[in-house]
Amino acid sequence: MNGTQWAFIGVFFVLALLFPALPIVLGHFMGPRRPNPIKNDVYECGLKTYGTPWVPFKVQFYLFALVFLIFDVELVFLYPWAVAYGVLPMFAVFEGILFILMLAAALVYAWKREALDWYEPTMPEATD
Amino acid sequence: MVPLGAYLLLSAVLFTLGAFGALARKSAVAILIGLELMFNAALLNAVAFWRYLHPQGFEGTVFAIVILAVAAAEVAVGLALFIAVYRRFGTADADDIALLRG
Amino acid sequence: MVTTFLFGLIALIMVLAALVAVTNRNLVRATMGLVLVLFGNAVLFVLLEAYFLAMAQIIIYIGAIAILIVFAIMLTRHVGEDWGPAFHRAWPWALVIAGGLGGALLFWMVRWPGGQNTPAGQVDPNYVQALGQALVNPQGYVVPFEVASVLLLAALIGAIYVAWGGRRVKGPYPQRAEGGER
Amino acid sequence: MGAFLRDPSVLVEWLRALLMSWGLSAGLTELVLYLLGGFALATGPMLWVIFLIWFERKAVARFQDRLGPNRVGKFGLLQPFADVLKLMTKEDIIPEGADKPLYWAAPILSVAGVLLLWPAIPLGLGIGGNLNVGVLYLIAAGTLGIFAILLAGWSSNNKYALLAAFRTVAQLVSYEVPMVLVLLLPVLLARSLNLQDIVQAQDVWFVVYVPLAALIFLIVSIAEVGRTPFDLLEAESEIIAGFHIEYSGMKFAMFFAGEFLHAFTIGILTAVFFLGGWRGPGADIYPVLGILYLWLKGFLVYFVVVWIRATHPRIRIDHMLNFSWKFLTPLALTLVTVGAVLDKVVVGWGVWPRALAHLASNVVVALVTLQLVRAWARRLPRPKVGEPRPVARPQPQTQPQPASGD
């Protein structure tokens, strides 16, 4: 039963890629094509772009992704626990709760270290 | 059904490629990518063995779960080190950072 | 038959993508190669009927780890700049070492008869539930389960400390920005 | 006809017999059937999107006391088709320095990521998805959309696109945590990852058990789609668009088709998880009726989403992230803990007492949360009313500037 479901999803995956791809390819060939350097230029508020599209990104981005990663990994492992819930004894429930508390501890740590705050670049930079 | 050997072969090839990447690449992130490839080869091996040898048991799955957790932890700390090093030295290439060489 | 064909196709894609991942100078493209390998791995897990692990693989590896890698690249690299040579000078040695390792693995595997004639067993349809029970069972795998969570917590603390360090500004941002003079 | 209403699989059987009678082999027959099913499942939502675009424009226009599209066709119903035609014939501009393969892949992936949610959704009794890891499948399919955004931002070779992609991904990633947490509750209540089982377990809708979780799920889903009030990063009516700034023509349209379809899909998902899915009077006997119920419930939630879009202003990005990490995530953690412990206690109580016990716990948690938020809000510095406020960031005015020569 599951095998056929997954086979269907496999076929559907190909279709799901083809469905948006078709109109895009069609539109690519239906539309006119008169490229010129100004039209193809990268948008930059009406100015000519200079330099590379490099922006000094903040560490905050990394920190958000980091906390997310830890949460994601632990939560995925919590799902089998939730599925088996009906047949678990009471102490197993508390093991799961312990796991959740660990997550809460991670959250509290990240919060206290201000890893979850969003700093604007105009803010006075802290000294390294 | 594909024989167990095919999975092992594929995972061996991936592992080799990953090892080469981890050893030969210049950038620290690329080294991490090579390590991830090696982790994945191990993961594939664990799951293939679980499926063929002991599908009723949990050893293979638990092993895979631990690999996943370790890979996540490794990437998190590795990249954090990489960012810290970049801010300190202004470079991200592993062999430019020769501090430990003394 | 279909499974064999599918396996061959996926294996081919995975090896090519792995080649991209270890040789491409552009790190974002290398990461995309890695993502393809990870995805192929998940498809193989589905073929192996390890459905839970296949989903965990996609959610954790592609959904979180790959994104983290891309973020780290963007944080430190000038996106449009020359990425420099992919390998360091001693790369032939790496080739030798990795090749020797791979050769030894292959030699071992070809000689092992189990690779050809091990029959595949049956997977319990309620495997996820059984796994959940085993993960919190003191006679089962509660130790790896809890140790994994502690490990992740430690990794989080370490990573935040290393990447963010002792940086502190005096107050949180919103009050300072909105309060004006106050 | 009656047989079809009672058991839609007769249609499949009939098709299979037909194909076999044409001399197709068994394997090929299955493949053709899968392809047909896949086509139906993909075409349905894609055509539905065209209607949704019309509906949303019309609804938002009504909210704002306008008429909305009313020129092409009756009630402007043909307007989306005209739009599609127009977009089709637009020039496909590829910016200089774009990373071509990834630039093309991004809009395709963003639609595919939404379409791929559909095969897991149970449409009726015995129709649609029946995966034993359905919930995890939904979360996994969602990661594809995140990648599409990252690719679009990176491959466009544009500062704004890249920055917007980063911010959007940070937002999506932040809101995924409470979503994954909150989805633990239906799984826990139904004791299964299978969406069909989750629907079957809802003799009493889960929104009665855990209304707070349902609310969090709805909010988080809206944020995952990136709609108002969470669409600061692409506020298309005010600033330059977000990660898709360099996209034009059909590629641009695909990002929007993906967004509209996703908005409707979260309506369906909310219905599946919390509003009893396809369940309704008579749906057990006539599974086709179940599709109608699911569609109605999903559309209702979708209407609420549109309503929120038409009503609420945008949220600033730091507030948006704080809202997820410092409010929704702790709340979801609390809800999961309370729900888990409580469910062990009330497990033998029968359906309604169990539901009411959960409801009571949710009400308590909600009241405590409100008190905490109120206490927190009281400590916030309040701007004084009536005092002149600086328009922009105030400059330090310690001493008057020396007058320059002119």
C-alpha cells in the first residue's frame, strides 16, 4: 500500500516539475526577444550598478538558521515519540518532556545571549 | 529488488569522493561539504544494512538518527568556527590559517 | 526491474552531483551538488522502505543543514567575486589517500559474498510507532536518544558562543530605536 | 453512478480494465494510471489558482470598497485568463550575470514545492493521500519552497534580491519551528503520522481539543506563505519586490501562482489537521461528498486568510522574528508539554470529556499567556502623546552648528 503511494508521488514529482516548467518555456518562446544592455542590466533604483552584488550580511542570519537547525533535528526525533504515545508508560512520557525541556533550555540560552535579536546595521556596533 | 552490494558500492564511491573533497579542498566550507558527503555515505550504508539484515530491529535506524544529530552538530559548530575565523583573519581558506603550525 | 533502473539513474545522478560538490570552484554550486546527493539519498531511503528516515533526511539535511551552509557562504564570501582555485597545492596526495581508501573499500565489498545474496527482510508497517517505543525504552535506546539531545544543546551553545561571542550592546534594539531621546 | 459515489475506486478499476483490454502490460497500465491521476491532481489546483486569483482580487477590492476586476467576462471572471495571456507574451528578460540554471530552476521549484503537498492530503474516505509518514512529508515538501527562494535570490545577481531572499529565508525558518512544534499535537492526539488516520480520529474536531494550537498553526502558515501581515519582505505594493525582483513574464507569474496556491493549500491543511478534514454528514458513505466538505472548509479558512490580508498592516521584520521566537515558540512548547501530560491522564475518559479537558487546559494556557503579555506590555516605555516626535533618527544636538560663510 505504501509502495504504490510512493510510486505515485514519484510520478507526481516529475509532473509537479513539468507543470510550472511548461508555461515558463512557452512564455520564453512566445514573447519577443530584443535584449539590450540597459534592459538586461540588474535593477538598482535607476542607477548603473557598480561592483558585485555583495552585501555584508549580518551574523544574525546565521544565528537564526542555527537555532532552527537544532530545533528541527530534535523535533523530528520527537515525532516517533508522539506516534507511540498510546502505548507508552508514564516515565516514557517524562523522558519526552525532558527532551522538550532540553529544547526550552536551548531557546532560553539563545534568548539570553541575544542571538534571537535583530540588530539594525545603523545601531552602534558592539566592540568585538 | 536491488542487491545489497549495489548500495554498498554506491556508498563506497560517495565516501571516496567525500574523502577526496575533505582532503583536497582549499575552502573550509568545501571541506565541510566533503565531510557531509562522507556522513551521507555512512548513513546510506547503515540504512541498507538495516533493511537487508535486520529490518525488524532498530539498530540501523537509531544509528542513522545519531549520525543525523552528529552531522547537524558538526555543521553548526564547524560553520560557527569558520565565521569566527573569517572575521578574525579575513580569509576562509583552511591552509591560509597557519596559526596552529606555530 | 523498475527499481533497478531507478536505482541506477539515482546512483548516476548522485555520483555526478557529488563530483560537482567536491570539484566546483563556486561554493554555492558545490552546495547545490551536495543538496542533490542528499535528495538522492532520501529517494534511496524510500526505495529501502525507511520512510521515516527519508523524511528526516530531507527535513534535517536539505531543510536545515544545506541552508545553514549557504548562509555561512554568503556571510563570508563576496558572491560575485573570483572564487579562487578549488584545491590546495597538495591535492594529488589527497587523491592518492582517498583513492587508496576507496580502493580498499571496493576490494572488501567485492570479496564479501553477502552483497549479492542477502535476501531483504520484511519491514513492519507500524515501524514508526515501534521506533518511538524503542527510543524511550530504558532497555532500548533511551541513552542515544537523550545523549543526542544533549549533544545538540551543547552544539547550539558552542556555536552561538563562537559565532556571536561576547558581543553585547546595552539594550535590545526596539526601545533604543523608537524611544528617541529617552 | 451510485456505485461511483459510494466507492470512487470503481472508476480506477474501470480504467484499468479498459487499458488492459487495449493490450497494455500490467506495469504500463499502472504507469498510465499514475500519470492520469497525477495529471488530475496537478491540473485541478493549477486551474483552481486561476479562479483564486480572481476571487482574491474581487474580495480584497470589496474590503477596500472597490469593484475589482469587472471588464473581461461576466464579473471579470475572465480577467485572470487575460492576465495569463498577457504574461505569456511578455519578454523574458534574464539579467546580466545571472546564474542561468539556478535562475530557471527557482520559479519551477517554488510551484513544485506547493504542488507536492497535494498527494499527501486525504481528499475523502479512501481517496487521496494515505502515507504513513504524511505529516513529515508535508514538512519535507515545504523545504523545497525555501530552497526556491534562496536560489532565486542568489541567481539573480542583484543586491536587493539576495538581501530579500536572506530575510525571507530567515523568516520562513523562524516560523517553521512553531509549526513543527504545533503539528506534534494532532499527531499526539491521533497517535499517527498518517493524515488519513488524523482525519479519522477527529470524531470531535481537533480545533475543539486545542484551539490555541489551531490558531498558532494558522498564523504560522500565513507567515510561511509570506502574505500580509507577514509580507514585509516583498511588499509588492510599496517597495520593489523581494527575492523575485529580477523575474519577469511567466517566471514572475509562477512565483505568484505558487503563493496563491499555497495560501489555499494551508486552508486545506488547517482543515485536515484541525477541522476534521473531509468529515461531515454522509461523507463516510459517499466519499465524493468528503472532497466537497474538505474544499468548503479549506475555502473558508482561505477566506479568513484573505480577510486578514485585507485588514492588517505589515509587521516590521524584527517584530516578526521576535513574535515567532519569543512568543509563538515558547507558547507552542508549553502547549505540547501540557497536552502530552494531560492526554496521559485523560486517556480513558471517552471522547467528549477528553476533548473538554484539553479545551480547559488550552483556555488556562491562553489566560496565563495573556496575563504575561499584559505584564510585559506594561513595562514597555510609552511614547508621550502630544509631544513633537522626531521624523527621522534624531541627531545628537550637543552644540549648535557653527554658521558657515554663506
